[in-house]
Amino acid sequence: MSTPKLLEVEDLRVTYRTAGGDLPAVRGVHLTVDKGQTLGVAGESGCGKTSVASAILRLLPPGARATGRVLLQGEDVLAMNWGRLRAVRWSAAAIVFQGAMHALNPVRTIGRQIVEPILLHERGVGARAARKRAAGLLEQVGVPSWRLRSYPHELSGGQRQRVMIAMALACAPDLIIADEPTTALDVMVQAQVLDLLRGLVRERGLGLVLISHDLAVLADVCDRVAVMYAGRVVEEGPGHRLFTDAVHPYARALAAAFPTIGDPASRLAPHGLPGDPPDPRGLPTGCPFHPRCAAAVERCRTEDVLLRPAAPDRSAACVHIGTEAVAP
Amino acid sequence: MSEVLAAVDLHVGFGGRRRRGAPPIRAVDGVDLSVAKGEIVALAGESGCGKTTLARALLGLERPWRGEVRHQGVPLGYSSRALKAYRRRVQLVLQDPTGALNPRHTVYEAVAEGLRIHRVPGEEKEQVARALSLAGLRPAERFFRRYPHELSGGQRQRVVIAGALVLNPDVIVADEPVSSLDASVRGEILALLLSLRAELGLSVLVVTHDLGLAWNIADRLAVMYLGRIVEAGPTEKVLGAPRHPYTEALLSVLPEAPNRAPVILAGETPDPSRIPGGCRFHPRCPALAMGIADRAGVAGRCVGEPLPVVAAGPQTWSAACHLRPDAGVPATRVEVSGVAAREPQKG
Amino acid sequence: MTAAVATPGSFWRTFRRDREGMAGLVLLLLYTGVAVAAPLLADPAGLSRINGTGMPQSPPSLAYPFGTDEDGRSVLTMVIWGTRVSLIVGVAATVISMVIGTGVGIAAGHFRGAPGGLLNRLTEWFLVIPYLPLAIVLATVFPPAVPKIIAIIIVIGVTSWSSTARLVRAQTLSIEGRPYLERARALGGGHWHQMRRHVLPNVMPLVLANTTLTASIAILAETTLSFLGLGDSQRVSWGVILDQAYQGGAVSNHSWWWILFPGLSLVVVVLAFNLCGRALERALDPRLRGATR
């Protein structure tokens, strides 16, 4: 066997136990990321993309159960003991959360928050060395190092997001999971942050899992993109191709939601999908997308569709694959 | 086209006299903008550029330091009676529909609120039902007794829109109406705004940071930077061949931007309490940094000479940039808004 | 997700599961029953000083389960009738305190600038001023034409609203920041509309929970004032009994029953109100729900 992939997620299922019964948030997801690769996970609120991110590092809230396998360099995260898991978090894989304001401790300086994981994970690193490394990390993400002494509220939104990335890089992980890292940031700052992430992947050979609701962003940054709907991947393929000619009707709708400026087809004609994202508590039968799908046929109501090859290097979960009805 | 809502030389700020020591924040620093009947105008810019303050001032929620807000050609008065009458005609749709609805009020109560405030005569139930179905919630009666937490995000935003429509306004000011909604729902809400314009002849001013939204629905686009409109004109033209380096940069960093080299501006939106002299964009301007302005022989003016206010009225396309030959020409403004050319503001 | 709203049904379900709250509620119902049924439980003639039927200051016996006072009256009869006065004074004073506190609190939070600041200073002034001297002064300056019990109610109500006002103001400030108030303003809603339709419904749960806590304070205050001789000596309340016990030399005569039983009923009712109030808070505030045992 060849060397194990950086991250392999196999048949991941996440279920939340709530007062109203079990809530299946992720229903069998397969993903792979290798070093120097960027995988985008797209989907709307409630599609399970954040649960996937949390499950990779076992950061799910109590009351959630994850099954399947999450192989991080060949080692199953879901089966690890507590000590090993703590070592793996941050030093093998780190997560950048959305909402940088809430993820930073408001009463501690930026410097102390970056140093903390270094001191926790690497014995033998002195406080001074750790501080020096923190300064270097800040410079690397484009924040002046004197900001080490600043508190989060003294920084702008973009700078805070950069600090979050610096924190994730603190222990030199091989894999970074970024959950909506640019939501709530301005376009210019979003471009700055995405540029930073792109550069890190290129220079450090990191693996990056980028989670977003914005398919256009993912198509631009990621080698491969997986589109999730109702807890499953409904289409997977090369980033740009998925954005320009998606196979699955949902992926197509998601791509059309963010118009290409200059494209006459979307001028004064916004594209949306009727209906709302489904409630995981009461998923529709058959293909969960069928109530909102314009191309739905009788089979879609009854037949549960799994991912199937749609073209070389791409797959999608739609009954129309192989028939002419799939053509846009 | 008749002008429905307009800002004329509008200045809005905070602080100043009371907070001694700190300079006042000039959030809106001289804006001319008008919205015609049945027109959808997008006001775009980064956070902190003053676009939300401008929207609030247009709604009479913020009192301008200088200049005026005009509705159907009549300057807005700030007596409480004048404001109340005004707010029947001009409605607000907020960004976050979850927060914009009182969790303890039913859909019916939320929509009927405006009718009750203004003591609108007529059958209340009918008017609420009509507004809900206009907003795409049909059959309306099924939603009357629902609470906001029982609805999806898109449905909530439709309730907020219905609450605005129930008073038969002639303008809606929508502040980031889709930015907190799911991607697939976004298009539906934007399509609703378009259909309301077609059916009711409604004028809409959409405040957004999303240029794609402007492309989707707006007839005209005004781009704001640090309290001023720096470029305004028909959406196709502004987005097709932007005249201002700032608009150009904003467009170039959009992920789906076709074959355009991204121009990533360094830093964040600067501080509206310290507006740079000369062209307010000059410290971040790529054209100045790359020497384009120097070659054109305007670099000195960029740094030292303030630009006149851009008139964002119908049929005009102008940019506040020394590089553009039409930049300093105020002629277009006179014909549009009927306001005589003003001296450049002291920067 | 969205902020949970306590509907009457879900509220009662949560409350019922709260053992402390239910204990408090049962006790309160018991007290209310006693107060309402006082004429059936004890003959009001037994309250008159000249109608004492027993031996003066005799310890508890079968005929006089709570013993007798110096005039030979049954302490049990007096405690039963005292429940009535104490509860009436407590509840009425609480209503006054709540109305003032909620009104001042909402107004202080809603109006920016001078009016809000002024109300806030007024609240703080009432908060820091020593409560008892103020109450004593107020009680003594009331014109004699006003029935003493009404005077007591007003004094307690007027002196105990400040903490409620502060609480309500804080909650109002947090509600003022919500977008739905901005929406109401943009719709043309005036101050009265905003406060009545948006702020009040959202502070009501807090006020409700606070009511029970204030009630216990009001009952204690009534007892204190009566004990100090500022109460209505025409009507028997627990404070009046305690005052008379003190004056009558219950301490030096070791007539413990004369003090213990009215004191005990006071402690229990205050405890019951507190238990209920805490449980109400837990049931109405979803954030505290996780903390319930």
C-alpha cells in the first residue's frame, strides 16, 4: 500500500440526540484530501458541512454521535484515545472557526492566545521561543508583530481572521480546516484572506478543507469541491468545472445563486430555488432534493440515490445521470 | 422619470462637539443620490464606508448635519408628525430577518404593526393577507398565527417585506436584504423585489456589499467609499467598464471575475474620523501607486485637490477620479438634480 | 438557532418539573387558603384585647396550640388573621413597586440623553439611600386621614422599586439594540408604541419572576415597620404580634411561643415566595434551563 492520504473520511455519519428525537446531520460522507490539496465543501445552513468539520477533529458537542472512519494520515480519529486525540488536534490538524470575534478570548492578548497551543503541544519549547514563533506567524499572515500585545477588540475583522489562521498554524499542522473563514468579511478583506490561505497551501504544502456556502469562492480557490445537501455529498468534482457546469440540479442552482458579473443571462434575473432547505428531522423520501427539483420525476420520490460516476473524475447523486435529461 | 427619494448634499456624522479631543466621525460626507419611480438602485461599498448611515438618514432615522433628504421633491421635515407621515411612504427592510421580527409577535401582528401605528382605515385582515401574498407567502391565512421561530429564514424575510408592503409605500430601503439568507433562497428574495417593482411600480434602494446583487437586480449602481459616492451610473456600465480605480479593484477580487488580474488593496477601509486630504482614495489607490496617475500628470492633484461630489442621478455615469476627464465637470449634476454646482468640500 | 420563547404550555411543563418551585407554590397556595378562610378557621372576636379567653402567656396546649399572649388571646387566631394582613400588604405593595419599577426601568432604558439619565440617577438614589430610615420617615409623615394599612402599602411600594427598575432597565437596553425596534421606528412607531408593543412583552417574564422576590421583601418590610410600632395597630399582622410580644415582655418571660409561631410563618412564606421566584426565573429564561437540577 502506498503512503496513507492526509485525510480520508469514510462513511461519516453524525447524529445529534435531541429532545425531539434523533437528528441525522451527516448521512454517509466520503472525502479525501492530500498534501498540498484544497478541498471545498459547499452547502447551505443545516446541510451538515459544519458537522463534518467538527467530526474530523471530534469537536462535536455532547449528545452527538459520529460513526464511520476519519483517517488522519492513516490513523482513525474517531477511535483514538483522549491523549492521542489531544496531541493530534492542532499539531496534525487545526481548525479555523467562523466568527473570529467569538472564537478569540476578549480578555487575553493575541500573543498569549497564539502561544498557548505551542506551549501545550510542544514540550521543551520555552516561553520566549514560543513568543518568537508567534511573532513570526503573525508576520506570515500579514499582521504586524507588535500586535502580539493587542487585544482582539483592537483589531479589525480581517485582522482577527488572520490571527485565527496564525493560531491554527501555531503547531505546524499538515491539515487546516477552515469553516466559513470569510463569511461576514468584506470582499476586499475576503480576497486578502483567501489569498493568504492559497499561499499557505502552496508554500507549506498544507492540506486545506475550505467550507463555505459560496460556491464561487470555492471554485476559485479549491482543486476539488464537494457539494452537500441534507447530510450527503450530492456532487463532487474539480472546482472550476463544478461551478461552470454542474451535473446535479442542486449544485447547478447553488452555482447560479452567485451571478457572474457581465453574464447577460443573470442580468436582472436572479436565480433561486423554490422552497427551503429540508429539516433533517423529516427528510423527504427518495432523493431529499426532489421537492425543490425542477427535473424531478416519479422515481425521485421513491429511489434513494447515491453518488455515481457522472464524467471522468466527477460524480453526482442524481437519477438522471446517464440519461439525456441531465443536460442543462 | 420622476424622482421619488433623494439625498442632496447630505452630511451625517457622529461625535464631534461633545466628545472633545476625538475628531468627529464623518460617516456620510456629502452625498447626492436619487431614486426614480420604479427604479432599483444599489448602493455598494465595504463595511464602514457609510452606506448604512446613508440608508438610515434617508429613512429619517439619522438627522443630517447638513443637506437634506427629499421625498417626491419635498424636503423631509424632522418634526415627529412629519417623520411619522414620511415613514408611511418609505419603508425599511433589514438585513437579519430573525432579529427584525419580535419573537413574541405572530406573523399577523408583525405585518399589521404598520397599519396599527398609522391607524390605516379599512379591513385589517384583508390588507395583511394581501401584503403576505404579495410577498409570496400564500395562502396568507396559513401564516397568520405562526411565530417567527417556526419559519425558515427566507420566509421570515418575506414577512419583513410584507410588513413594509402593507402600508403601500413608494420606496423600500433594503439594507443587505439577502446577506444572512441561504444561497438558494437569495435568488428568490431578489426575484421578489424585481416582481414588486414590476407589479407595484415600487422604487427600491438596496444597500449591499455584494456587487453580484447589483448585477442581479439594480438598474443603477452607486459605489461608496469613505462617506462619498465615488462612482455612479447604470449597472451594466459601472460593472462592465468601471471608471474609478476603487470600483475596478472591488470587481477584480470577486471570485468569479472573468480574466481580470485581482487587484487586492492592502489594509482595511480607513477611519471616517480621519479622512485623507485630496482624493480620499489616494492612500490605497492602485492607479496612484503604480504610477498611472503620475504618467497622466495628475498625481499631485490626487494628493492635494479634493474632488467634487458625484451626482448619482438617472442617466448619468460619473466617477470621482482625477484620472477621468469628466471627473471634475459638474454639468451633469445640474441637469439631474437641479442643484447648482457646489464648491469642492474642504478635505 | 432562534431564541426559544416560553409559551404558556411549555412554561408550565418546565415549572412543574421544578421541585423547589412546586414546593413554594404549594406553600403559597396554603397560605392564601388560610388568609381567605380566616373567618372559618378562627373567630375574629378572639382578636380583641378584652376578649382573651385563656390564661395570660400560657404555653401551647390542646386548646391553644400556639399558646396565648399577655391578654390571654390565642396566638394561633392572631397568626391566622395576621396572614391576611401580611399577604394583602405584601401583594399590594409589590404591585405598586412593580408598576413603578417597570415604568421607570423601561423609560430609563428607552429614552437616551437627559430624561433617561435623570431616571437612572433617581433609581440609583433610591437604591443607595438606607431603606429603613426612609420608610420610617415616610410612614410618620403620612396624614392621619389615610388609613394606616394603606399608608404602609404605599411606603413599602415607593421604597422598594429601585432594584426592579435597574433590572428592567438593563433588559430594556439589551432589547433596544435588537433590529425589530429599529424596524418599529422605521415603521413610524412612537416611543409609546415601541415601549408597549416591543419592550414591555420582552421584559414581562423578568418582571414576573422579580415580583415574587419583591413580595417576600415587602412582607418582611411590613413586619419590620409593624414591629417598630409604625404599623396599623388596629389590625393584627405578624409584625404587630411580634411588636406586642416584645412590648409585653415575651423575651424576659420566656414566652417563646409568642414569638416563634408568627416568626416561623413569616420565614416560611418568605421562603415560599423565593422558591417560586427562582423557579419562575428558571422556567422563563431558557438560558438558565440547563442549570436546573
